Amino acid sequence: MTEAGLEPGQIRAELASWVGQHWSPDMSLREWRELLADSGWGAPSWPERWGGRGWPAWTDDLVASELIALGAVGAPVGLGMALAAPTLLAHGSEEIKQRLIRPILTGEQTWCQLFSEPGAGSDLAGLSTSAVRDGAQWVVNGQKVWNTSAHHADMGMLLARSDSQVPKHRGLTYFALPMRQDGVEARPLRQMNFHASFNEVFLTDARVPAENVVGDVGGGWPVALTTLAYERRFGAMRPPRYDPRAGRALDEARAESDAHFAVYSWYPQRAGRADLVVEHARIAGVAGDPVIRQAIARLITLQRVSAWTAERTAAARARGARPGAEGSVGKLALSNLAREAASAHSMIARAQALLTGPESPMNGTIAEVLLSVPAQSIAGGTDEIQKNIIAEKVLGLPPEVRVDKDIPFAQIRARG
Ligand SMILES: Cc1cc2nc3c(=O)[nH]c(=O)nc-3n(C[C@H](O)[C@H](O)[C@H](O)COP(=O)(O)OP(=O)(O)OC[C@H]3O[C@@H](n4cnc5c(N)ncnc54)[C@H](O)[C@@H]3O)c2cc1C
């Protein structure tokens, strides 16, 4: 028995019986997800009234993998489930949860994150996209950047400045922005690894209904911190391995997953591909080289330690803890791991590591690793920012000097 009185074997048996009675691959994906939402199997850790069962967080992963093992389909993948829903559940009004949670769970609406700007990344609270109230709506103007999947998202988690006469952290508001409108233009950006996952998003008199404010007007900062804390938990993402048989729900789930993961196809390479390093050394004929063996041993050690850190974080979450500073420790560990893996692959392949195409090391994967790994220590907060968080929140060191923290935002801008 676990601490919540739930036992994995019991959960599996109950789920198998329910799936046996309800699942058919011939129904539409939407119909199936409605059943999942009604039964609480879609997101068991969510509260019962919002489509869950109020169970501990570890049950989400158990149920998701068990649904696939049973040949069925689970909740959608994507930023809606990972970031938007937990943020709405923590800070949203009853009315906004009523409107926006279920379409996330059924996969009807996908989300993107509209936080970063050309002049505001690490210093996110210094952003300048403005939101001005106009009757029953807010009018938004500005530019966002680095916005993954914004080109096909239905909704955006938007952080904008609603008051520039107060200090920067206090003048922000968090909105659920409808993306499919004239005032929103998403332009894909081409990356050095040849993929195009991100966008610049231009907001020109974009409209948001007043009831789409998440949390309080001017209280967007703590809401954004919740989203960022969930983002730091992100690890390597892998597409679900759905049952290969035909069937409408399965076909639609595969199409949904393909569309979603198309922009993430390089993310395993971004994490460094430590899993390939032994095979790579064998293929290259250098597995007996003592220096390379040491590099591999160091890498595998780091990988194990990083996995234990992730397990500790998962255990804390299962006990009901909100994600906190341990997410920063885990994220930093993943950056170190990615760099060590890229370095080991370079030692093995030497100058050929730069080659791409069918005759290059591991069919171009190694070159993609080298070009993708830098993103690991930027996305979701840079390494330096994680170190600042650890210094303050874990080690209790004095906070960074922040001279612009207490003066009105408009004055910071005026001082240049
Ligand atoms: C793969 C990927 C996906 C992303 N997806 C999204 C997304 O979907 N939505 C979104 O809104 N954003 C997204 N981002 C943006 C990301 O959050 C920012 O790039 C990140 O926060 C860094 O901001 P910046 O690029 O403006 O760098 P800057 O903040 O300008 O930093 C430049 C350098 O200065 C250092 N630095 C800055 N401040 C400090 C400080 N106080 N102390 C010490 N060093 C400091 C940084 O560590 C860095 O080395 C994504 C980024 C990547 C790489």
C-alpha cells in the first residue's frame, strides 16, 4: 500500500476493467477523451471536479503508460496539459477553469507559452508587451519570441504589462490569449540545427476577453512562476508508442502526436544522447581507448545521478509538494549531462562529428547533438539563472543585487 492508500496493482486492475468496458479504437478520439475526462482517468492527479480523481501525482504516469499498454490512448501531449492546466488549476477563477480546463483534457485546444521577448528573457519581469483595458476586453501590443509551437496553438499563456507606473513585478497580468485572431501573427524562426520549432509572435491590437485574466490584474508574476516551476520539470519528451493497429481513435491520436512532436524531433539530441555513446564508441572502434573510456564512465555516472535527482523530485511531487528549487538542481544536472555527452561524442568522432548526411557518424545524429545541446542550458531558464535560484532558495545566500526592483517600470525605461 502507498501513503495515499492506493496500490499500483489495484489501479492497473481497475483501469483494465474500465478500459475493457469502454474502449473501442473505432470511436473518435474526442469521444474517447470525453469518457476519460468524465471518469477521471485522463489526469488522475487533478481534482475530481476538473476531470481527475484527486490522486497523488505519481498515478498520472502510471495510468498514462498503462492506457497505452492496454492498447488505448491517454490524455493529449503538449503544453496545455504540462503547463497551462496546472497553472489554471492553481490560479484560475471557477469560471475560467469551467471554460478552459476540459478542452485541454480532451485535446480540443492546444497551447503555447508567450513569455519571452527580444528584450526580456532571464529578466522576464522586465517585459514590455502592453495590455490596456478597453471595456470588456484587453488590447495587447508587443512582440514575443522563442515561442515553441505558437504557429499551430489555439491559446497562448500570455504575460503582459498592464501597469507601468508600479515596480516591474507588480504591473504584470497573465492572460489566456485566443491565438486565432487577426492581431496575432506567428512567424517561424529557422535554427542553426535546421529545425524551426520557435516563432516570433507579433501582437498588434490583439484582443483578450476580460474574463481570460488568470489570477488578479497586476498579479501575473506569481502565476507565471507557477508555469515556470512546472516547465523546469520537463525532461526528455518521447512520443507515446500507440498500438499500431488501425482504428479511428488510434489514427487520430497518432496524427495528433506526430503534429505535436514534429517540432520536438531534435529534443533527444538537445539532451546529448548519452544513451548512444557506448554504441558510438564501438562503431568508431575506440571503445578500448582509456581516455574515451574515462569520459564515458564520467558521463554514465552523471546520468545515473541526474536520474536519481529526477526521481527525488518526482517523489516530492508524489507527496503533494509543488515543484520548487529542486527543479533547478535537476535542470542544471540535465545541462551538465548534455554538455558532457556532446563532449564524449566529439572525442569519439573527432572532426567527423561536424559531418551530416547518410555517411556521417550515426547518420548525422552526432552533428545534430553538437548543434542542439546549447539549447538545453537556455530553455526554461538559463544555467546561470538556475544557479541564482539554488544560491538563494537552497543555500540561503544573499539575493542578487536588483537595483530596478522597487522603482516604477516606466522610470526604468526612461533611465535606459
Ligand atoms: C529550446 C527553447 C525553447 C524555448 N521555448 C520558449 C517558449 O515556448 N516560450 C517562451 O516564452 N520562451 C521560450 N524560450 C525562451 C527562453 O525562456 C529564454 O531564451 C531564456 O529565458 C533566456 O532568455 P534570453 O534568451 O533573453 O537570454 P538573456 O536573458 O538575454 O541572457 C543572456 C545571457 O546572460 C545571462 N544572464 C542573464 N541574467 C543573468 C543574471 N541575473 N545572472 C547571471 N547571468 C545572467 C544568461 O544566463 C545568458 O547566458 C525557449 C528557449 C529555448 C532555447
